[in-house]
Amino acid sequence: MAKSYPVDETRRADAVERTTHQRRSNAKKRGKRPKAPKRQTRRKGGVGPRSRTKPTAGKQTKQQTCLDLLNRQEGATIEELQVATGWQQHSVRGFLAGAVKKKLGLRLLSEKPDAGPRRYRVSDTV
């Protein structure tokens, strides 16, 4: 049975060097130019070509759509928010409690008229 050794950086570097050497010697035998070894790069948050592009100013997110509906004078019902975003009922309620009240710190008013569904709106006064 083969022994299992803990992986450390020196062993890893030796293994990469061996495979590079093997690639070069095999290419020489076939009479071809050896390929350069592939570099392993890590992408970190905020690094790379995608992060350099500026976000489009006209992009309307689902969160912004909901906030636009809630800022109206009459507010919005859960059903209206569902239709506007495509979310399920529990997701809309989670958005109202988590994003609107906790993260954004907005004052959310809930009104239940006698005839009609409950309406939510964001209050101007804090």
C-alpha cells in the first residue's frame, strides 16, 4: 500500500516542475515545440475584466421595482409585488422584513382597509 503524505507547497511545486519537464521531453521526442505550462490563476473579488466595466445606469433591479411600487401614494399589495418581480409570496414578505426594514432601515407602513387586501407602503417620515 502506498504511503500518504501531507501535501505541502514544496511537494506541489516539485510535482509541477516534473510534469513540465516531462511535457518538454515528450515534445522533443516527437519533434514538436513544447507547450508552455498552464498558469493557475485565482480570481478574487473585484479583480478581473468583468469588474472593470461600469454597471449600466438604466438597469432596473427587482429590489428597485419593489421600492418604486412601495413609494407610490397608494402603496402596493403582496400580490402586486409578486406579479412585478415573479417572486413567491414568502419571498416578498422576506424582502419587506429583511431588506426594506432591516437593511435599508425604511419605515414600512401596513394598512388594511375594510374592503380589500392589505397594502404596504414606505413612509416618508422616519
